[in-house]
Amino acid sequence: MAIVLGPNRYGKAETRVVRVTRNADGNGERDGEVHRIKDVSVTVLLSGAMEDVHLSGDNAAVLPTDSQKNTVFAFAKKHGIATIEDFGLLLARHFVDAQPTITHARVEIHEYAWDRVTGGHSFVRSGGEVRTALVHSDGDGGAESVVSGLRDLAVLNSTGSEFHGFVRDEYTTLPPTDDRVLATTVTARWRHRSTATRDWDASYREARNHLLRAFAETHSLSLQQTLFQMGRRVLDERPELCEVRLALPNRHHFLVDLEPFGMDNDNEVYFAADRPYGLVEGTVLTDDAPDAPSAWT
Ligand SMILES: O=c1[nH]c(=O)c2[nH]c(=O)[nH]c2[nH]1
């Protein structure tokens, strides 16, 4: 009985690329430009003459998965991502046409849809968020509290965010930046002053709206600053609320170095890392907020 190699394939899974298209006739002030973003996850699987690598470890036929990932980034820069079908065809044909050892390419792309918030460079991910409520009651006439909120509300600013002037110690390598992508998945809870709110839907809708607008309209020097602005805006606009607690993971988007491929990257092609992420948490409250620590637990 002989043991033989059966079907096989290999590639790079889930390359997360965010392609920002900046307005060609923008006014030069980045905050004023209208941007378009494409947020995709690309999985490439190649097959062909791969007997040798499996049977003897001879890599002569193997295009590294790292090169496949780089191709995804370089093509995003060079061709843009018009539709994921177009982008998939471009990539799949490239791998088969350019590599004699590759006879079949499978490219699967998932696209995450974003809607505009306001202005030219703020986006909110369609769907996915969860509305939350936490109620305590000691019965009729006793203490009651209502905390409303949401989680998993993904938002992204493709410009209008800086981060510099921070502490530098012997382990600091982060370069300062005056233009970065700022992306987070908002978890927010807000406490009502009393149970007299009545129109809970309108209150929720407006609190959410003000969180989004504050995120979009704050020219951010740090996510911490954005957090405070988001909480402040909700409390400024909604008198029925007295305290907002926010947890904002900093979903890092790293500029891809395209120089090895002879391309510049003027804040257009980003690698969206899923972890580790920064985590910024904070409470914003009115100074007359009634004490109710147990409302949150
Ligand atoms: O807005 C930010 N706040 C930080 O505290 C921080 N730390 C970091 O590495 N990047 C950022 N960004």
C-alpha cells in the first residue's frame, strides 16, 4: 500500500485591508475632504504543483503566503477596490498568470459595509450593534434606576485624528502622527436621572445620534479626548441623562509600507489589526448627578 498526497491548497487567510480613497479635488485640508472607504477581509488559497513541498520540503514552487498578503495590499493601492468581485478576479488571475506552479486560485472576500455619519470622513458600520438596558427596582416607592446603552457600534474616522506629545520611555517605538485612522467599537451606557423619561426610544435614538456626531465632529488628539467629548455631548443635549460610561477599544489601523513595491502610501492602504487593541474607558457625568453606584452593577 502506498501513501499519497491528496487534494491540498495553501494561502493567506483574512488579510484585513482598509482602502481609503481621498477626494482628488479636495481643498487640501484633510478634514474637509470627502473620503470613500472599502473595508475587506481577503482569503487567498492557491493550488498547483505542490507535491515537492509536501513530500520533501522543496519550496521551489511555493509563493510565500506573506507575498500573497503583500499582493493584496499592493493591488489595493494600485487598482483600488471597486467591487469585491472585481478585486477577487484581479487577484485570482494574477496568481495563476504570474506563477507557473500555481494552476488554481481561490479568493474569498468579505466586505464590511460602512455608512456615512456626517461630513466627509466619518463612518458607522451598518448593523451589528446591540441596544442595552439595565433596570433596578426596590418596588413601588422604592429606589429605581435605568441605565440605557449600546454595544458593538463600530465607527471610523479616516482623517481628523492625531496622536503625539505622549510620554517616551526606553520601550517606546510608536511614531507620533498628525493624521491617522481612528476606529473604535463603542460600548456606551447612560444613566437616566429618574424613571420619568417616558419616551425611551427617542431618548435612545438621540443619545446614539449625539455619540456618533461627537465622534465625527471632534478633531481628535487622542481617543481619550474623543471619549470625553462623546459623553459631554450626550449630557449637554439630553437633560434626562446624568452619567455616561464609555469603553472604546482603539482598533489600530497600521499604514502598510508599500515602498518595497515602488509605491507610496499617502494614508490610503491600512492593515486593520484585530488585536491587541488599546482600551480607553471613562465616565462623564454632570456634577449634580444623583449618587447611584449600584445602578451599574
Ligand atoms: O488615542 C490614543 N490614546 C492612547 O493612549 C494611545 N496609546 C497608543 O499607543 N496609541 C494611542 N492612541
